[in-house]
Amino acid sequence: MRARVLVVDDHPVFRRGMTALLRASGFDVVAEAASGTEAVAAAARELPDVVLMDLGLPDLGGAAATERITAAHPDVRVVVVTSYDDEASVRAALDAGADGYVTKDASPDQIVAAVEAARMGALWLGSGVPRPGATAPAPAPALPGLSPREAAVAELVGKGLSNPVIATRLGLSPKTVANYVSTVLLRLGAADRAEAIRLIRDRRSG
């Protein structure tokens, strides 16, 4: 089944060029959006597999739009395609839940690879994109009974991030993350990952 993609960029020429590239590469572009607000609405309406997200958007920035989309739809992956190549922008995008980050001068092959990687739940940083230092988020007091590392993993699980992305974010191996996730599920009394995500979010909002 072809991956369904939402293309978000406020420059019509770039947006249409990206749509043409993706369709030529075998993807199904289900919608386009020119602002962050349009992106959030289109993601809710279309539920794409992957969103290609610009950062410099009118009315709602790309990082904020990414955070809203990934929070509401954990199965939707986001790849940032932007002209910003500084570490702060990369970190903001990843913290918002992005699964990939490439610059607008990336080759078509890199952009296609980023979409394919995101669809599989893997993190993709394009050539020349700085890799932010791995830092663990502070453990949430709403998740008692977990070690600091378990709480950090639980927080990222609650954001809907995949094990490979969590591993990259925390500087751990995927196997180690899988072990932590199993422990978190056990301590939360969750039958599966989906239930764990619901429990984590309920406790954070409670």
C-alpha cells in the first residue's frame, strides 16, 4: 500500500514541486497545506502516514503544528523540510515529535528516504543536519514508581514516538529501549503500547 503524505509549505512553487516529486516516487499525496493551522486540520481530516512539514509557516509555526498533530494522532509521522539548519531548530522539531529533518537543498533521494524512514518509525536526519546532543527529559511527577530513565522513556512513549526514535533521542540502543518499554508497560499495568500511551497521557493531564 502506498504511503499517504500531507505536504505543508507556504510557498506554492516549492509545495507543488514536492508534491510532484512524491507522486513520481510512488507516494499518494492526499492533501497540501499552506499554514500550520491548515496542516493540523488536514492531518485530522486525512490521517496521512507522513506529513512533510515546513517550519516557517504563517499563523502557527511548523514545530507547534507538529506537536499538535503528533499529540492528537500518534500514528502520523512528521518529516520537517526547512531552510533552517541550526541545532536549536532541529532540537525544537524533534522535541515536538518530528521523526525526520532535512533541509530544502537536500537531494530528492534524501527527501524520499526520509519519508520512507518515517513511515517505518525510524529517525532520519539529512546530510548536513546537526545531530543535537542526546538529553533525557526530566521525569514526570505524574508517573510515580518509575526510575528517572524509565520515566524519560515513558514520557516519549506517551508522545507516540517509536522505539528507534526514542533510542536516538536518549542515546540508547533500540534493544535497551525495548527493555525499558516492557518494564514501563508492566509497571503501568498496560496490556499493550496503545494502552500505555493512554494511561501516560491520562496521568499527565490528571
